[in-house]
Amino acid sequence: MSRMNMVQAINAALDVTMSGDPDVLVFGEDVGYFGGVFRCTDGLQRKFGPRRCFDTPIAEGGIVAIAVGMGAYGLRPVVEIQFADYIYPATDQLISEAARLRYRTGAEFTAPITVRAPYGGGIFGGQTHSQSPEAIFAHVAGLKTVIPSNPYDAKGLLISAIEDDDPVVFLEPKRLYNGPFSGHHDQPIEPWSKRPESEVPDGRYAIPLGKAAIVRPGAAATVLAYGTMVHVALAAAAESGVDAEVIDLRTLIPFDLETIAASVEKTGRCVIAHEATRTCGYGAELSAAVQEACFYSLEAPIERVTGWDTPYPHIFEWDYFPGPARVAAALRRVMEG
Amino acid sequence: MSADGPLTADGPLAGAHLAATSGALRLHIPAPHARPGEVADFGYLAIPPAGSAPRPDPTCPAGETAPLTTGLVRVLDDEGRAVGPWDPGLDDDTLRLGLRAMMLTRAYDERMFRAQRQGKTSFYMKCTGEEAVAVGQAFALDRGDMLFPTYRQQGLLIARDWPIVDMMCQVFSNTRDRLKGRQMPVFYSSREAGFFSISGNLGTQFSQAVGWAMASAYKGDSRIAAAWIGEGATAEADFHYALTFASVYRAPVILNVVNNQWAISCFQGIAGGEQATFAARSAGFGIAGLRVDGNDFLAVYAATAWARARALANLGPTLIELFTYRAAAHSTSDDPSRYRPADEAAHWPLGDPVARLAAHLTARGAWSGERQAQLEAELAEEVRLAGVEAEGYGTLQGGPRASASTMFDDVFKEMPWHLRRQRQQLGV
């Protein structure tokens, strides 16, 4: 057991899987010698050599294409897209190729690849270093989309993602890399070391994909969140006085409807929170799924708290970010309903 | 219209310099030399004589191939003789097998084209006139080498002796279709044949092949990858990804541009072929390049073998432009008489690949018109019988059908709950 922040936990997952399987390769922009702009691959090239962990040209579409080809050969590549905002040139290879390769070949060829990318705001990254594109990938048949919210989960989920035989988009909430974040940007930064989730087992362990976690049991309302918004939801529960049950989805596709429905049937109220833009966001799917599964248990309309339908604005970051006050207000509204 | 081609010493760029002094800017929109109703004329093409291209050693510095990217590697001359340093010296039996595979490819195309017209399949694509590309290259590659084709390299499967019944079953989307009716006709895939799944999003396979080749090199394997792309799709980012990554990591891959002059209705100038050859793009990436008479079985074979030897020597990729002509329509949904002279194929100066190899074999005393006619009849019968068998497993028009429940399989390795639920909703 070691104390780790999320960067170290991700690094540990890569280390463990590379140690256990020579077919796991790690590459991307600046990930080799330098160890990644967020340091997630720090030391891997030194330990495993440049053929296992290497730098690539600045070509996200090329990086994912290479991974698909390697996957077809039989390797298990893990690539880093430096920011999720840069992933769009790779969407053809992800959506048209990796996601459908198993299907279109009758399972003769597969793409057991993992595409890691830091996502989300909170670091003054402006519109090209802050986006949350998870709904784009969640919409694609054949892709799994995973988002951890703490170091323990990050390591266990990333190991599962790498070992999974299907392509996985693994989005890392970059604001959580170095510490949990309640959304109170004016408060001192808290390190992970004070949190129990920073206790990360040494060696291999896996958190199954498709399983949500109840991070705060509660009886009055259910909050569905993932990534950074899990911590915002926890703060909102504490500050609103509403005894909310906070569910961390962890895997967006396939998502854990069983855990979600059991909670909403118990509480009768549901708030969905994500940082991404609202319209056609992942919350819309969650809202529909909850409505379909729990219609007769609902005591109030489902609330969505999301980023606004604008590009992520640099100087108005905290006006854009769906912070704890907005989530708390939504909680109070569902309680009035 | 410009009378200058990329191969002439004073090409269009020379004229552009003069025009630049006139003041007002002018947008250039490339146009082909002839449209419907005009006289097809390939006189603007500079076709070097067979045997004139030098053949450097496959281990030469990449830069030494620069002259070969603007010329044309040709072996078969107009009299059907194999001449010059690129003659691969193949024996009669191998050449007859090559001829047979090309003719079988053509016969197969004819049969499946008719099947589409009869409504037995929704779609078909012929490779008429381009048979030497796929067949010649397959002959020069090792059976274990991995192929990343486009939809016009069905000859690769045929040259690898893949059963045409299996191919037909894919085209018919019937119960024996190994792709379970999920792919459009002709989008074959076969792991056993070393033939990667064809994509309709053009170019994606080009960069994937480089990844496969890097994996092979990483594992210390001895198999290389070969990829194909049409000249039209070289404008896609994947072409540049492929050349960049292949160059950077010296991937053991052969990157083939099939320049068949037409990308549906757009002549190769729209893809950039008016300013420079596609093979010449290799220079900017520091990789070897060859420009080859794509209708010359021997030249195609020799260039591919050269590139393969280079890859096996860990000297990385070769970009090969196969200069050919798409004699048929783009697909059964296309009508080329709308955008090019109806008889343009007959004017193609590099002839027909089947006729040229047959003439060569005849010149060697290893073939005759009689044997040619006999083989044609044999192959037509072989294809007919295969068609009867494949149609017995079902066609688009009818026959046995697989259960629609299978369409939920293989989205993921394990079917998640939401797909199980949707399958139940479909009621299958």
C-alpha cells in the first residue's frame, strides 16, 4: 500500500501492466523521455526501454491508427492523447475503426487498445485544454468510456481498461490529478494524501468496468456524477443539508443501471451533474434511462447541472464550471418537487 | 487546358512563374485533359521505354531512389519482351500462375457485376485493368505478410488462393458470410488470408498498416505489412500519418498508391497529381520511392520484391506509386460516361495487364492464343460453379438467412446489458 495522487496511480497502473505483459506498449506525445506533460508516464521509458514507451509525432489520428494496427497484430497498446481537446483528429480511427473492428470482421480482428486523455476544466486551460468530450464516445457503439474520480479507482480501472479486449477511452479528470476538488476554487488546494482513496495497493488489482460506486450513501436524493463532479456533488450534499446519495458512475459505457435505479427507487429524486455542455450531453442519456427505469418512483423532475452550452471560456471559467452552489440548488429544487 | 503533365521538364509550375508577373491573382482549378465528347488523349504523359529505369540495390540510401519517383519502372516492352535491370527473372510456371490469378480476378469481377445487375447483391466494385497491381504484389510478398487493402485489391485474395466461394458469400451477405452480413459487399476481411478488413472511410488502413508493421518489428517477427490507397485518398490525413510514422520508426511496410487516374469522377490532378507524382512524396519523408508501370506484372512484382527486401533489411518503408488506369466504373453505382470520354480506357498507353503478360508468355514460347482461350473458358466455368454454390447459401434476393439476433454480437466481446435488452426488444 502506498499513498498516491492520481498521476502516480495512473503511472502505477501502466507500470503494473507493462511489467506483467510484454505486449503492453505506451506511447504518445511527450510520453517517452519526458514522461508526459502531466507526468503520468514518468520513468516508464527508463524502466522498460524506448521500444516499450516512446514519443510520437504530433498526430493524434496517427497515434490511434498505429494503436489499431498494433492491436490487430496482437499487442495491447495504451496511448496518451495529451489533452482530450486534441482527440478530434483521432475520432475517425476511434469511431469508424477501433470501435467497429470486432463487429465488422466477425471478431477476427479486434482493437484491444486504451486511449488515455486528461479532460475537464479547472486549470484555466481555456477552450482547448478544458473540454469534456465523453458524450461523443459514449454515443459510439463499440467503445467503452471510463472516468475515474480518485487514485484508487484510477489504478484499478486503468488496469481493467488495458486488460479489456475492447477499445476503451479512459478520460482522466485533470483537475483531480494532484488533489480532490470540491469546486471551491477559492479555497486552498487539498492534496490527495489526506484522503483514504489515496491509499493505493501495490501490484495488480482491477476494478471491473461497468460498476458504479456509491461514494456517499443517502436517503433523500440521488446525485449521478463522474470525475471531478463526484467531489463537487459531495460538497453540494454537505452544504445543502440534503441527505444525498452520491453515485460515482466510473464507467459511462456500459453504465451501471442497476445501482442507479436501486438508488433512485429508494430516494425518488435525481440530480445529474457533469461538466460537459448540457444539450445532448451524457446527462441526457442518464436522465432518460432513469425516467424509463424509475418513472413511478420519481417524486420530482430530474435535474441536470452541467456546463453551459458555450465553448469553455478562459476568464469565465468559474461562471462556466457547475460548482457546488449550482448542484446544491438543484438538490434543494428536487426536494421541493 | 494545360498540355503539360507532371512528367515533362517544363510542367505547369514553369508557366505559373510567368503568370505570377501579371499582377491579378488567379485561382487554379485543375481539369482533366478530356471530358465526355472530347477525344481521349494521353499524349501528355511521358512514358519512358521499358528497361530504361536503373535498379539500385534495395539497401541503397533512400535519396538514390529520387529519380525513380518521377520516371516509371517498366519491364515489359511493346513486343512482350522482359527487358532491363528490373526483370525479376520469374520462371514460366510462376508467370502462368500470375496470369491465371489475374484472369480469375477478371472473371470473378464479371460474374459478380452481373450478379449485382440481377439483384443478387446490392453493390459491386470491379478492378478491371488493375489486376496486375494486386496479383503482382501478392506474388512478390510472403504469404505471412499482412495486407491492408482498399476495396479494389480483390486480386490479393485470389492470388493467395482464397476460395472465391467465400468471397461471393460475403458479397451476397448470406449464411456463409464470415462477416455475418454486417459489411457492404466487397468489404472483405480474412485473418487467415492475412487480409485486413476493408474500410469505407478511405485511407484509415494506410496508417494502421504502419502500426501493424511496427508491432511486427517490436516482436522481432519476420513478416512485413503492405498497404494500399487510391491516389484520391492520398489527400487524407492518414496518408501523411502513415508516411510520417513509417519514416520515423522505419516500419517494415510497403505503402502503395494505386494511381488509377480517377477517384470516382475526379481525375488525379484533384488529388495533387498535376504538380508532382505521388511517388515523389516519398522524398519529403526521407523514404524510398518507386513509380511503377502498374499494368506490367513483372515491373509490379520486381518493385514489390525490392521494397520487401528493403523492409526486411530494417531500412524501413517504400512508397510505391502504381501507375494504372481504372478501366471500369468506380462501382455499380457509378457511370463514368458522365465525366470522362467513353473510350478513354482504350487509349490508355500502358495497355491491359492481362494481355501484356499473355503476350510476354507467348513471346517466351510458353503460351498461345489457344491456351489463353482454353483458360478463359475454364475460369468462366470455375466461377460459374462457385456462383452456383454461393448462391445456394443465399443472396440478397432470398434463400436462407441468418438470424437478426446475431447483429447484437461482437459489438463488444461480452454483450453488455443494454444490448441484451435491445435484442429482446427486437424480439429475435
